[in-house]
Amino acid sequence: MSWLNLNLSTTLAALVVWGFLMAFLFNVLLKVATSRKENLILVSSFTMFLSYFISDDFFNLFALPEIYITWFIYDLVTLVIILGFSYGLKEKVPSCIKYLIVGLTINSTLFFAMHIDIVINGNKERWLLWDVYTVAVNLVDFIMIFALIFNRDYLGIIRFSKFITSPIRKKALN
């Protein structure tokens, strides 16, 4: 059974890296074909591809239990780079960048939780966190890929956050 899990995880990891590469190449094509003035999407898609490629390509260099803290650090560094470019380029932050910020935050939180569970607490038995981690990390990765390609609030997350925060803002202004 572990052979099947290893092959499935390797295949999914390769598919995610390939997806970020395709998102980057798509954004390069849009930049060239439409002379789009936004650079943030292009830089962010390259950053995501490079981060996932490096962390996946060097997977075998890390011991398995410590891989979660390594991925946590990669996601934090990637998040800081994207936030830095968002601030530095002084462009309007598009929907896809907001999806990347939320996605990287979710993934890094799950990586850190897995590190605490497996390395610090020494847990070896599968439980709810492991199942949530398995589904959520892969789902979030694909959502980020689609966000970089479509650059739309296709899940309504941004509209929902505005809906939730608008009553809070109104109360704060009164």
C-alpha cells in the first residue's frame, strides 16, 4: 500500500509543478500577445513555479519527517516574495494573487501542523488531520493553478470576504 501512496504522491506533485509551469507559460503568452501592463501576475506565476519546482525537485534530499517543515519554509518564503512584489510593483492586486496568498497561508499552516504532529508529538498513526492535509493541500494547489490561469474570483472567496467584512467596516466607521 505504501508503494501506491508514494507513486500517487509523486504523480500529484509532478502534476502540480507542471500546472504551475503551464500557468507561467500562459501568462508569458498573455504578456507578449496582449501587451498586458501588469507584471505582478507574471512574476507571481514564475515565483510559484520556481518554488514548487525546487521543493519538489529536491524532495529526496530531505528526510521524510522533516519535509513538512521544509515545505512550510518554502511556502513562507514564496508568500513573502509575492507580498513583496505586490507591494513593490504598486499595481492593483488581482484576484489570482489574493488566491495565492490565501492558498499559501492554508498550505503553510497545514505543513506546520503536520510537522508538529509527526516530528514534535511523534504521532505515527493516521487520524483526521492527516486526511484533511491530504485533501486540502492538493485541492488548494490546483485552485492556485486555476487562479493564475483564469485570474477571476471563480469561487467567490473575495466577494464573500467583502460581504463578511462590510458590516464590520460600517460598525467601525460609526
